[in-house]
Amino acid sequence: MRLSHPITTHARMTLAALVLGLGAGCTPPTQGGGATLTLPSQGEDAGTDAATGDTPPPNSETCIGVACSDGGTTNDDATGDAAVTDSAAADVTGGGLDGAALYASRCAPCHGPAAAGTSAGPALDHWHLPLAQLTTRIAGSMPPNDPTQCDQACAEAIAAWLEAKILPACAPRRRGLRLLSRREWERTVQMVLPGLGPAACQTDVDCAVQNESCVAGACVADPCGLSTFVLPDPEKKHGKVHVAGAFNGWAKTVAAGGAAMSWQPKLGAWLAKVTLQPGTWPYKFVADEQNWITDPANPDKIDDGYGGLNSVLTVACTGAANTGAQALIGKLAAGFPAEVRPSGYAFDQHAEATLVQSVHVEQQLVAAAALAKLSGAAVAQNDGCGPGTAWPACADAMVQSFGRRAFRRPLLTAEVDNYRKRITSQPDATAGAQRLVRLMLCSPHFLYRFELGSSDGLGGFTLDPWERASLLAYTLTGGPPDALLLQAAETGALSTAAGMGKEAERLLTLPHARSLLGAFALMWLGADAIAEVPKSAALYPGFDAALRAAAEAEVRRFYAYLLLDGSADVTELFTANWTFADAALAAHYGIAAGSGPTLQKVAQSPQRSGVLGMAAPLATTAHSDQSSPIRRGLFVRNQLLCHELPPPPPDAGGVPEVDPNATTKERFAQHTADPFCKGCHHAIDPVGFGFEHFDAVGGWRTLDAGKPVDAAGDMVDVAAVGAGTSAPFASLSELGAILAKSPVARDCHATWWWRFAAGGKERSEDRCAVQALHTAFAQSGGDLRKLLVLLVQQPGFVQRGPGITEAAP
Amino acid sequence: MSRRAARRKWTRRDLLRVLGGVSLAGPIASVLGEREARAAAGTAKRIIFFYFPDGVPGASQAGDKSQFHPTGSEKNFILPPVLAPLQPYQSQCVFFRGLTMGGTDSGSHPGGAKKLLTGVDGGGGRSVDQHLAQTIGKNAPFSHLYLGVQASANNASGDKYISYWSAGQTVTPIDDPHKAFALLFGGSANGVGAGTGGSGGSGDPAAAAEVAADLSVLDNAIGEVEALQAKLGAEQKVRLEAHLAGLREVEKRLKNPPQVQPQPGADCKAPVLDAKTWDAWGQNQLYDPAKFPAQLDAQMELAVLALACDLTRVVTIQCSQHTSELIMSRFAGTAMYDPNFDMRSHQASHYGAKHDPTKKEFQHFVWQRTWFVEQFAKLLAKLAARPEGNGTMLDNTVLLLCTEVSDGNTHLHHDMPMVVAGGAGGAISGGRLLQFDNHRHGDLLAGLCHAMGEKVAGYGQQSTGPLPGLLG
């Protein structure tokens, strides 16, 4: 073992492969094209070789892999090796060429005879992207040392051979049980337990306006400090009104910082919500920026020093402000352990990754007991044991009625018997309901989304109507089916694609769809850690909890608005010149916007473009004290183009030291100068450099380390096929325009939705289903709203294959 | 079965009272039924896995010598500066050279984390902590205690966790010390809004009714999960068995409640914990890097308390996560503290090709790694401070200090920085440096199992038995 050697032979070879993976601009260190190839025997312990570096991998000089642009591997879905009986597959041809022979001579030296990969080239036997991308990649960049060896016809022949002889047949997702994520659990509890769910709303006025606001379509309690001001004006005598007080320097006008109030016809009053720090705050209303009015509804007043009275508001945040049901449910949900997210899967609800442990069980018991206490009486009332009924005679009805919501299906007779027996010893209906809630909320039938299906007689399974209803509801609303959807399941309306589509259309009109879309967008962009991601307080004192919350809300509101109220055009993700902002976020962006903590649709700064310019993803893809061109470049590759690159090689450097005299771009220049780094970073850094005008919290900057920012970017390899194509851009709107034109970016967004619905990343067996969704989405003209309807109408949405069969330890 | 009292509900106030010594200066006792006070001679009674992220200043690319690995002979060796905090415990520690995790994924953080406790490439097996939990730890009220410190920060991906329930299936640690405390000492599962701490003990009918209700709930869930198992056969086997194990463990605790109550003269002495400390754990700022030291101290304290009271035999403490963004320059009162400069764990780990003390990354990296070793030493001190039998808890405990890569900059998986500590009940004698030539670390994992009385034939890949020379 040669510890002192800087890089082992293996590492160096791998790096050489990485360097050349992208083809363009790289000159492989060839040592004569006719080198004899020696392949490693399959099953050999590569570990020993690599660790010691004593045995160089085969043909390390001429054999160049596609490691940098490997589209084949996913972390969460291992697939079995494709069995290849022999290479008598010469009958598979493309364009009259012999794919088998071409593969054997051009590809097998690196990728292995059965495409299982070697240390010199990645496996291709579980390729999971559409075949067209494989063809493009082969034609454009393979073999890396001389892409001219294989033209389009050659590439098609090889891809066709791989498809026919190597890749596993396309197959449905595995059937199984999907544990509710904390987010889904919370929504399920809200909807299943009567009287606890938050009221749906469009605006704050739909809620208990004094202490609730409308957030993502549901009324939520205001956080401490968010103070409500109301000035009744039933005849609307004033043209405009604002709040002025010690907290905004007694602003005489809105322009001077006064908190504008909005006219609420429903209330016949002017309304504003303002976040105030704890303390005592004198204030007045100012009508039409001239008449100063004391708050008629507030009994607390003090002398204003001008012969009049100021109203006084005292804000005290004791930490025990909200004890309502919603806060309790949220707290209970947060008490479960974090979900396990397989690497590269953005969402919280992977179908197979999270196991129930004793810690979960403890929290299930805690939560069920607390919720039973809260809702027992309402369940009894709502579910068949109301006035005029007798306990325990009504128990059956209660079990059936509540059970249908909790389990998202009718109960079997044996289940009704079981639950009846377990609750009828309780003294009264309320106690019985409490016990029922406790029992059912800890049942696997509540805790898991069932996707088992029934046998189709051909070795596969088809989801039953109730499972379809759940899948639809959790995919599009993040919660369980509502009464109408359960009814649709019961009447057989979900047995056809048309029926599924119709229900999807209806679900998308519900407030919870808005909320789900927001959650999807936040997770897709990897921005859901925005509330907690550490930032340097010294550098960014203004990036406080309120601004973080606004940045999070912006993503949610933008995406939901685009889909449900806007054009639904996928390209607007990258090009929108509008967004949602409150006063603080608008100030962060340097744009004009209404005041107050309510987000409003505003014209975005020309410096920003769609999600590319949003503070939440910009901040979560940066370090605490500096931007990260790498992460931002990877963000574009992974999140926007579904282009996965391998992890950094062993001797990769970290973040360059913060040198006050160097710009971030200068510090990272090493990546593209060093040939070992360049292979991959050529496709990462130039993209990320285009974001250099944005600091670690997404604020605009013109100087970095005292020097003018150079934000020239290059959207290298926008087709994500491992080619070195160049597409320079000078601003985010130019980058947005490039992405808007990219079919790969469009397809990628559909892929993320496919993953979300499936609860996992695509396996090789899924490539046909993903391809079909891409095609349908393209035909819709890239309409996001239609995408969701198309998604649930795909045959694979309701088809399942046998589940995991691995043995337990 | 005599209807024993419901498990006592401990509240924060109770803990403060007991631990702070306001009214009860006496120690907290281990009175777990008839459980023996000590394990049989020659085996460790309990085990702690202590993980920190991103490696150590090991052998550098340029050939600098490791600043973590001791040099010398088996009995006569020198601890390098990073290990200096372990000096007081040198005679109770075993150090290693030449342990390898194999070449697969060498150079990768996640690849290393997957192999670390499983001994299997790609995390393709149950980790040793889970194995011990399901064997020798099975009868304890908590078969396993997996405590994290900001381990789930930034919506961690699953490969950040080091504990594997089964091949490829990680589980999530408890990052919140308040949560861990409630779980261990908070009474029955139903602690929300409850916990007057009043009558506690015996004969509280309301508490007994709560337990009876929970037991019915568990019984029902167990029946339903078993029915699903029968229906699905081998499908979903891992998921449903994990679920069942969880249900049965909680049922076991409710049926046979661990009685944790003050009892003079017993073998676990109270830690000092006041209200300020409680708040320092950062209830609403779980991922504030400044809170990290206090949170880690809390988790270690709770772990030791749980072990002392025999609530569990197996503990895994995971500090942060690999490729950690933890800003360690926010740790007040340490050498690395700098309010005007952010130095993250992973950032520092890439200090460059050589050990350059004038370079900020390297300087911080050494400080950081020394700090983690110091925390491990603190954990040893906590154990050593608790008398047990003729010695201390440390004598009956075995600990493993580990991280997922060797040198932080090269990420290699050989010459793994690992330290075994504790008297292991006599199973392992310390004060030694064991040197190997690329010996797979699964044998060390197997050796730890043997130290715990679990005689495995090996652990993970290329493991044939306990690491030669480790035991005895």
C-alpha cells in the first residue's frame, strides 16, 4: 500500500476517464490505437486492486469511459444484472448495421461485453433515460477518444442492440406500502379528524382575520408579532389608508414607509398585517395621507402630545402563544423522525426508504392519544354517534364511518368486528370515539399508503379504486382523498383514464392542491431547508427568519400561481418576469412592492428570471458566507436538466479559502485550469459562474472582494448528453431563455413529477413510462397543469409489479 | 402479573429537581427488575459508537505523516497532538494502524459512511450497532439508542446516516436532546401536555388507564402488521419486520416499565443539569451551529444516563454528517471560534495537498478534529465519573471512535482512524497500538461483538473473526 503516493494509479485512471468523459476539448493520452485490451474477469475483487493501486485497470490509457455523464446509475434503485446468454445477437440491427458487432468493438472494451461496466467505463445495463438520449450521447461523444468512429447510424444500431438484448424489459413500479411522510401525516390528520382541519381560504379575510392568515390556501394562526390592524369604513369614504407608528417612524406616506392597508369589501374595512417586535407601540391610521385617525376599536390610548390620542399596541411573545389544534398537529408531526431521502431524490416521501422504528411508534402513540382527546367528541358527533343514537349500538356505524376516512377505503367486515370489540367497553360514545381514533391512527392501514393492487392474472397488479383515489389525492393534494374522491372510487369512476383525469382536474381546484404544489416546488428546488440553513450573521444581518419565510413562501406561491392561475407554461419556470414578494423580499430584490408581510404578485427585477433568481434556491445552493458556483452549476444540471454527474474524485479540493483579494470566480478558476478537475467541472462551473451577481443569500452584488463581478456564464452541454457544446449567457434571463428552449429541461421537469408520483427515481425498467410522459408533455406544449393530468392517466400510474422480496436480516 | 404502576412520568421540572439536587441529591438508580448490576466478568456490558464526520489530518498527498495515528510499538507509542485529549485514558484505549475499509468507493464520503459500521460495500448489510441491539441489547427497554447532533441538517440524504437496519436501509437518529430526554425519561409515550409529575409511582389509575389503552392500540397494530406479513409473504419483509420490532419494543416497555427513580447508593450518579443548560440545547434552533457543543454534551449526558440506568446497552452517537456544512468556527470558547469567519467541517477537511500550519484550513482542521477527540474524551470522563462495582462505568463499557474516511483531503479508506476505548468488562486491555497491513475493519467490528459477548464468526466483507490481538 502506497500511502505516500499522491494519487493511486486507479485514481489517476479514473480521473483521466472523468476528464475525457465530456469529449470536447479533451485530448486523450493515447498510446496507439491498436492496444490489446484485457478485460477484468467479472466478480474479481476490484476493491483490493483499487486500494493498493498495484494492479492498473485494463487499458488505462486508451479506454475512456463516460463517467462524467453516466445516466445509468441511481442510488435508490438497484437492479439485477442483465443476463446475456451470448453475443449471438447480431440479428438486432439498426439502419442495417450490426449493433452487436459495433458494440463489441467500440464499446465493450470499456463498458464490458455485457455492458455491466468495468473500472474504465460505467455500466450501461441499467440505463434509465430515454433511449434517444443514449443514441445522442453515443453519436456525439463516443468513443471519447474519437467520436467520429461512431456516427448517428452506428449509434442507433448500438442503442437498438442494447435495448433489445441488454436492458431489462420495461416494467411497472414495484407494489408496496408507502409510509406517510410527516407532511402527509399532518394533512391526513387534519382531514380525517372532524373539526380540526384548517379552513380553506383564498385571502386572509376568509380566516379569523384577527389572528389567522391565509397561507397556501389554508388558514393558519399568525406567528407572534404579526399584528392585525383593521379600520372599519363601511361606506368606503377613504381613498387609501396606511398605518403609521413608532415602528415605522410615524411615516406620513406609504412611500415613506407607512404600512399600506388594503380595502376588504367583505369586511367593509381596511386591513393590514404588520410584523412588530415585542414592545409597546403607539400608532395611528392615516387616511389619504392626511387625516390621522385613532384606532376606534382599540381601547388602549395615550396622549399624542398634539391634543389627540394615539392607540397603543403591546406585543409580547411569551412562546406559549398558539395552543390551537393546528399548532398541536404541527408539533406532533414534527415529533416524528426525519424521513430518509435517498441521495439525489429531492422529496420527503420516498416509497421505500423510511422504516418505522420504535421512535416512530412512540410518537404515533403520543400523537394518537393527544388527537383523540381533542377530537373524540367531534368524531362521535360526526360519525354516527350523534344525538338520538345509543351507545354502543352506534359503534358499528362509527367504526365504518370514521374508518372509511382514516383508512381511505371501506372497512372489511372482520375489521369492523375487530374495532367494535375494541371500543364498546368504553363508557360512552365520546370515550369510544377517542379509543377508535387512537387505534386507527396507529394502524398500518392509516400510516401507509397502500399500493398493492390486485392480480391482473399476468403476474402484475392493478391498483384498486381506493388505492387509486389515495394515489391521486396524495400526489395532487398531499393528503387523503376527500369525500367526493372516495365517492368516485366507490362508483367506479376511477376505472378509466378519463375518470382519473376528471378527478385530477377537480383536485387541482382545491386549496390543498395549491399547498401541495408549493411543497413540491420547494423540495424540487432543494430549497426546503431555507428556514434553517446557516448564514453568516456578520455578512448578512438582514437575512432573518422573516425574510427566509418570505423567500420560502415566494417559491410556493410562484409555482402554484403559475400552474393554477398563470400560463402553466413550463418555460416560465425559467423566464418569468414576475414573482411574489412582501416588503422585505422586495427590498432584498431591489424592486418596488406593497408593504407589509403579505406576499403580492409583483414585477420581478430584470436581474432575475423565474426560479433562477429566487432567494431560496440561491441561498440554499450557497455556503454560509460565499456563493458556490459548483452547487449552483449542479443545481442547474441536476434539478433543471436531470443530468447527474458522478461525485468528486478522491483528491478533489474543497471550497477555496476565502481570500479577500480574490473573487469567487478567481478562486474556483483552478477547476477549469486543472485537467483532472476540468472533465466534470467544465460542465458545472461555467454554469454556476453565471450566478455570480448573487451573494450567499441571493442578494444582488456588483462587487465581489472589491472587484467588479464577472458573471459571464456558459450553459455547457444543455442537451445533457456529455457533449461540450457551448451556450454563453450574460444574465439569468439569457440563461432562462436557453433553458426555455431546451427540450431536455422540459422533459426533466416531467421526470421530477414522475419521480414524485412514483416515490423514487426511475429505474431502467421505467424508461418507457418516463419516455411516454415526456412525449405527452411535449404534445401538450409544455403545459404544467396538463402534465399533472397526463401523469395520472399514464397506464403505469395504476399498474404495479411484484414488490421487494429481499430477505430480512 | 401484578398490576404495577404505570411508568412514572418525568417532567423537565422533575429532572431539574433530581439532577440539580434541589430536593433530591441522591443518584438515579438502576432498578430494572432483577437485572444484574454487572455483566459477567470478561464481557463489556454496553457499547457506544461515536462518529464524527470528514476524517482527520492523516497522511497527506504530499507525504506528511498522519497527525492522528500514533507511532511506536504495541506498548510503547506516542500519541500525536490530535489524540492528545485521550492521554488521560491512554491505558484504556487501543489504537490502530493499517485498518482498511477496502477499495470500493475509496475516495468517497458516502461510500465510507456506508461501509463504516456495516463492513459491507455500499451499506449492503445491517450495521454492527443494530446487530448488537437485536442480539445482546434485545432485552433492554431500548434495544438501541441512536442519538444525532445536527445529523439531519439540510434535509440530509439517507446516506448521511451510519446506522443500517438492513442492507441499504438507514434509520434516522434523534437530533433533539429534548426529544431523546422525553423518550428515555418522559414516562409513557403519552407525554404531550401531560406529566404533572405528581403522584407518579404506584397506583395512579389515570396513568394505568393510559397504558392499558396504549397496549390495546399496540396489540391491534401488531395484529394488523402480522396479517399483512402473512398476506405479502417475502414482499415488504424488511419494512414490516422493522415496523413489528418497533411495535414490540414499545409494547415491552409498557408492559414492563423501566422504573427510573431516585435511590441512594446505586450506581448512577446524577449529572448536573440546570434550566440554562436545558435551554442551551436549542429547542427551536436545532440546526444552529453555535448550539452544537451544548447539544452534543446533552446527548452524551443522556446516553450515559440511559446506560447507567440500564435503559439500553447499545448507543450510537452521530456528530453531524459526512461532507458536513457544520460551521465549527461558531463554537464559542474554543480555539477555532471566530465570529467573523465561517469555517465548515468539510471545507477545513480539504486543507490541501500538504500539512501546512500557516494555512487557515489546515489550522482549523487540526483544531476541529482535536475538538471531536476532546468530546470523546469527555464522554470517557462521564463514564469514568460513575462508580460501578469495584471500578467505574468506563471499565464495563466499550467505545469506538470513528469517522467515514481517513485523511480528510484524500478521502481514502485505508489506515482508518479508529480508537477503541473502555475496559470492556475485562474483554479488552488498553494502552496498546495494534498495527496491521491493510486489515479489513470488519474484524474490528467482529472483535467489538465478541467483547460484548456476541460471538460472531466475522462482520461484513473479508472478515473471518475478531481482530487479531484485540481481545484479552
